[in-house]
Amino acid sequence: MRKINPSSKPRRSSTSSRSAAEMAALKEQNQRLQEQIDSLSSSLSLTIQEEIRKLYGGNLPRQGDDDGTGGAGQPGIC
């Protein structure tokens, strides 16, 4: 028996009005979901910043403090 070459089958057209409408709906849904993700990420970032402030009592370690002391006179971990 001979195997059928899958590339010899006719391809369906993907430009039908139904699939175009479905694509538009999916793009819209994707945009809404991306906006929700961005909003949740922003909220999470703010929550993390608030928790760090509580942990350090408002005295956040300096960014770029890479003198090896760990920011508190403690030896850095290598």
C-alpha cells in the first residue's frame, strides 16, 4: 500500500468571514486579558514594595550598594 502524501491534500482557505470574525474576537479577548495581566502585575509590584517597606521599617537598602557588605555592615554572601 502506498502512503498518502499529506502535502498533496488541498488546504482549506483560512480567509472565510467566519474565521476572520473569530480572529478579531480572539484578538479583542487577548487585548483584554493582557490589560488584566498588566493591572495585576502592577498591583502585585506595589504590594511587594509595601511589604519590603514594612520589613525594613521604611529604611530601604540603597540600590547599587554592591560594596560586598550586604547593606548592613554584614559580609556579603558569595
